[in-house]
Amino acid sequence: LLKKLQDPKTSFDEKCGDFDKSAWHLQCQEDSSSCKISLKLGGGAECLKQFGVAEHLKQILSNLTLLSKTEEGYDFTFEFVFDGAMPEICNKVASLRKHVMSPPFIHAFTQFEEGTKFNPITLLVREEESIEISATKDNVIVQYSMHFANSDDLMNAKILLQEFVDVKRHEKSVSAAPGFTWKLEENKTVVCEFVIFKTHTNQKVRERTIDNLLTFRTYVHYHLMCSKSYIHTRMRTRVEDSLKVLNRAKTHSTGQAAELIK
């Protein structure tokens, strides 16, 4: 997109995927002043459309329009107009998935601040994984289910998630952070629960709260990969050190001494 802004004759037809299992398709002709952007989510597209995705995106990206005809195999197709667009707008387009998934959270937070009851909201983000948003009189509860097919990942995830609980309990510096608990359910599924208060839902910090909630799964899996990489590095280093010790212990005697050793 940035290259198209710099050179209007640029054309592209690119497909790519992201760590959160979303898929993108960007198309632009050489003589066109706009491009089509198709986005596929891990799930929950139908639920998102009920909360006014098009209206929300118009407030953030005036150059972006949700098309009624969606490209086959994708959940949303947008038209992005380059006329008058600035590089900052392109950065917002890169965060399109976050903006598309924000409306249910905005709806829940707005209803909560107004003291209005709302029905629990369930967003399917992946197979066997979902986000559930509900509210009580004093807070909003966001439950995040994560499935771990690998037993080692599950074990490391339990250690990492317990750190969230312990830090919240013992560190005064994070006393204002949302409450956090987790539990292990069947089929290697972990359910994490965030307790969100009004200090996290007001207009000043709302976007940051939503961003942190939506990227929580990516955050956990990123740290799991880092942990495994660190463990493997330590293991390789230990093996190399052991081989050095064994090599120093080798005898290089010749003649009769060598024959006796044989």
C-alpha cells in the first residue's frame, strides 16, 4: 500500500497469512486508484457483522468501504481508496483484523458504562477456541478459551498463566490491572478469565484494553515458542560443554601404553 502511494503505477496481487490464522488477499491494478482487501478470520464473522463493523470502520478509516459482495473463501472484502490517503492510514489498514473484531467489545463496554444489561456475546476465534463477553453490575467478564494440542505446550502454558495470577496477587504495582484467573478443562483446553472494571472501559484506555484482549492468545503462544527456544539453546550448550569435557579426557598414548589400553 505504501509503495502504491509513492508510485501510482504500482500493481500487486498478494496473498498472505498471519500468526493469528487470519488470511489476506490484496489486489490492485496498475491504472486503479483503489485496491481490494479481502480478510478471512479464524471464525466469528457472522457475529461481528451484527455489531456494525462497517460503521465502526468508517469512523477509523474514511478511505475504506465494506463491500456487499465478498470474495469467495473470505469473510470480508473492502475497497481502499488511495486518493488523499496518508502513510498513517496504511498502518491502520495493517491492523484491520483488530478493528473488525473490536465492535463487540465496544458494544459491551458501552452498555456496561451506561448500566444497561446485554446478552452474553460469544466470538469464535478458532476451532475449539472462543471469546465470551458478559457483564455483572460491577464489571465485565471476558473468558478466553485456548486449546493446546501439544502436552508440552500445555505444561508451559500453565506455568506462564500462573505467573499472571501470582504477580497480580503479590505486586502492588499492578494492583489496578484487570483480575485474572485460569482453569484447565477437558481436551487440553485452558479457560482464562479477565475481570474488567470501569477504569479499563472508559474512552481514554478502551482501545488499549481491547487490543490487549484480542492479542492475548498471540502473546501466550509467542512466549511459549520463546521458552522452548531458550530450553533448546540451553540443552545444546550443555551437550557441547559435555563433549568438550569428554574430548579433554581422551588419551593419546602410543606404543606399549596404548597396547595395554587395548
